[in-house]
Amino acid sequence: MINKTSIRIEYSDHLKLRLQARYIAEELPELIYRKAKQRYFDHETERHVAVMSVMYHQQHCQMMIAFDQSAELVTIVTIHPIEKQQIKHRLSSGRWTNEPTNYI
């Protein structure tokens, strides 16, 4: 099992641009990585995904991050709001599968 509290987290250049373009707080991707209970693996992109309900533009919404992970390093690649229906569709199509929370 990977210890989420001691792992090093990096932000990709793409993520940094997305944070600026979408007016998302800089600390939010790391918070989602460390606290999200909804965790999936995206078989199309071969990346891990974490989803959490957050305040965004003064409304509650589901926000997802996609990230690459090794034993020592997590690189968060992107972040964006996602609708519950999109999550359901990605799960039912098999694109996403649930990832055990004790894995991360």
C-alpha cells in the first residue's frame, strides 16, 4: 500500500495551465488526491482518477483529477469538473473501473 501522506506530488505543466484557465485553487488537486474516496482506473488513458465533491465557482460539483503514480511520486496531469452521469457512463462502458481505496 502507498502512504498518501509521505508521497511526493508534482503538478504537470498541463495541470498548471488548467488551474489558471479554470480559476481553480492551486491546492485543490493535491487535496483531491489525498482525500477523495471515489477512485478509478481509466483504461483508455491508463491513468488513475480521483473524484471528490468540492466548491467551484460558488457551487458544489464533482471535480476529477487524473494522475500517474509510482511508489515515490504522483504526477497530477489534469483537473476538471465532471458530471455524475459522465462517471456512470465511464463505469458502465468499462472505460473506468473502481480502484480499491487501500491501494492508494
